[in-house]
Amino acid sequence: MGENFRQVLLAEGQSRKILVRVPNWIGDAVMSTPALGAIRAAFPSWEIVLAANSVVCELMSPHPFCDRVIVYDKKGVDGGAAGLWKFSRRLGAEDFDGAILLQNALEAAILAALAGIKVRAGFSTDGRRLLLTHPVRRSKEALRLHHSQYYLEMLAGLGIAPAGFKTTLQCTDSERNWAGSVLGGERFAAINPGAAYGSAKRWYPKRFARVADALASDFGFKVLLVGGPAEAGIGSEILSEMSARALNMIGRTSVRRLMALLASSELVVTNDSGPMHVAAAFDRPVVALFGPTDHTVTSPLCSKLALVRKPTECAPCLKRECPGDHRCMAQISVEDVLAGVQALIGSGREKAENP
């Protein structure tokens, strides 16, 4: 039944509107953008509306593959059973012809069904098969695909072909102008020392500080620290360990302005995190540190990548907190990271003096 999804909508769609439930994590949302591009290509004249939490909605507004976003605020007005029902009524009033659920959760299928959306498609995971009119079986092979390919695999089951494989984000001219004014035309290397998923994915502030000093002294960069409000303490610790000066913007930007800063940086050194995927979507050179997560499924998709990891018997464990000695990250040295930097941009000071 799934293979007829596109034909069913094209034949029966009245409002010519599609709801897409996108993932809740920034990194996953970025990795879903090739799938959004495929949906846009399959329905070029239709209105494509995304439903997501407030952070992801900010990330995707604006975006070339959607027309608008609807915030699903589970931690606020849409929380609990009453909030879910109220939000489903709001979706129902939109009169969508179909829903594509990139998010795997049962709740996504419940919302689409309660909203009265007649054509509902997604992987038949989490016991939601009976709530989908066009369920797609998820194979064991799909679980081993890169996340961007995983979403495309589901669409292939619906008869929707890929339209490209690059992750994509968009900054407005005003956002880029703001970033330009903050950076003042200097060559900045951004360091993203946090990771919202958990501490197991984070390298160490003292080592980030040594990398930052080398970026300044050996490679001629100004240093920019970026991250969310919860990572402000990490930023302060890095600054206290540094000899060079740095522009600390951790916790001081919106999601949109963080995007603009990353898009304007000449290099990004980062843990496996949402901002890592944001930088890759703007095709910035990325030095990515991987420990407990699986680089084969979540590596950043950019043309210039130095992936730094140390194979250990316990990785990838995918745990938020390390129950042991954190060896997968502890074994990554400052020299390992700087070797990644040099591999991407050359020999340093010579590059700075002859841009």
C-alpha cells in the first residue's frame, strides 16, 4: 500500500497541503533535510508544513523545503493528554491532505489520526502500524544506514525518490549581516564544546582550551566559542584555561544567530552534536570528535571533514553518561585534534598570511 502514497495524494488531494512531523533533536532535524528536499521535489506546488518543537521550528524557519512551521510545545501548552487533544484539533483545522511522519514515535501517528488526516505515512515502528494508512516496514538494513539515508529509505517505500543527499539550512541576509558585524571580518574558528544529549559525548574543557590557543598561535585564527545556555559553565572553564582571547557567544544567541555564526566561521571544531550538523549543512570545514556515538550513522555531511575518534571495545555504546573511564574520549589527544585541523586547512601560519 505504501508504494501508492504519492499517487493517492496527487489524485485525491484537495487542499494540496502536507504535514511533515520532523525529529525533535537539532542534529536529527538537519539530517532529515534531504528527505524534506525529496518531498518538496515530489510535490513542488503543494504547501509543506512542518510540526516540531520550538527549537527545531526556529531552525527550519525559513527553509527552502518547507512553507511554514507549527510549534508542538509538549513542555508547555501542548503537554499532557489535554494538550495532545487540543493540538490534534489545531492540526485538523488545517485540512491537510496527508501526513509524513519522519519521527518514529507512536505519538506522531496518534496526532495525525486524531487530526483526521486521511493519508498517513511512516515507518511502522513503536506499534503504530494500525494508525498509518501507508506503513513502511523498517528493515534491519535501514537501522545501519546514515540517518539522512534512513529517512530517504522510508520515503522510497512511499514511491518518493531522492532529490539530493546534502543536508541544507538557510540563513537570511539580515542574519548573515549580523554575524558579519559580530565577527568583524576576521578569520574565526568556532569551537562547540557542548553536546545536549549527555556528558558522554563531550570532550574536555582543558583540552579544548589548548586547541583554541593553538588555533590562535599556530593557525592565525580568532577563536569563537558557541553553544547553548546550559553549556555556559563549559565556556567559562575554557576561557579560564586559555592564554589567547576568545569571543564567547555560548548561551548568548538564538538558534538562528548560532546558525549564522557557524555559517560565517572558516573552521568548526566540535563534539558530535546539533551544531556540528548545522556547520556541515553550511559546508564549513568540520573537525568532529566522536566517542560513544556511531560515526557511521551520524557523521556530518560536508565536503571537508576530519573525523577524530579512538576505537575502543565499548564504543559505540550510545549512552548519555559514561559508566566507566570515558576512554573513547579520554584517548583523543590535543595533537589528534590539531592534526585534523591541519589536514583540513594546511600548515597554519602560512595559510593565515596568504589567504
